[in-house]
Amino acid sequence: MKHRITAGGAVAALTLASVTALAAPAMAGSSIRSVACQGRTDFYRTFSNSAGTSCYANAGDMSIYTQAVYGLSPGNNNGQIRYIGDDGFAWSSARGHTSQIFYFSGTVTATEIALW
């Protein structure tokens, strides 16, 4: 059985998609930001051979670009980073509520961070 999309069906689908897009918030509550670490361990931290330690606070997601990242520590956050490694793009394991440092095997390039 073949399925055909008629012009009327396409208009209805576009209208439904438009209404759905208007109803869905697009990270309206995202307040993530980069902050000065100042020796604190409660921020989500990334550790890099090229950029040193970078810290992030508050829920949301944002694009970043940090090369030579060798570890991360979630502090009092739940979160993860998207990175480029030997096998392409991947997300780190979601980690939360610890000042322990989790190390990558080698280094990666971090491209996005998500905290919740």
C-alpha cells in the first residue's frame, strides 16, 4: 500500500507543525553561563591542557569550543559535555553531584555543555 501526501494534507501538516513549534518553549529557561572558578569545586568544571580550568553554572545548554580537554567534574550539577574524540562526536556520561574529576582516555575537543 502506497501513501500519498496531498496538497491539503501537506498544508494541514505544516499548520500543525507551526502550532506545535509555537507552543513548545525553546530553552526559554536556559540560564547556563561561564563563570570564574576562583578555586570553587561546586561549579561544573572542564580541565584542558590548552585552556586550563573552565567553570559553568546554572541549568541549560550552550555551545563551547575547548580543545585538549582531559577531564571534567560536575560539582553540585548534573550534566555532560558533547565532544569530538577519536570516534567522532559523542556525549560524555551524565555525571552529577560530586567534586571527583572524571578523566578521558586522552584528550577531546568539547563543543557543547548541558547542565540540569
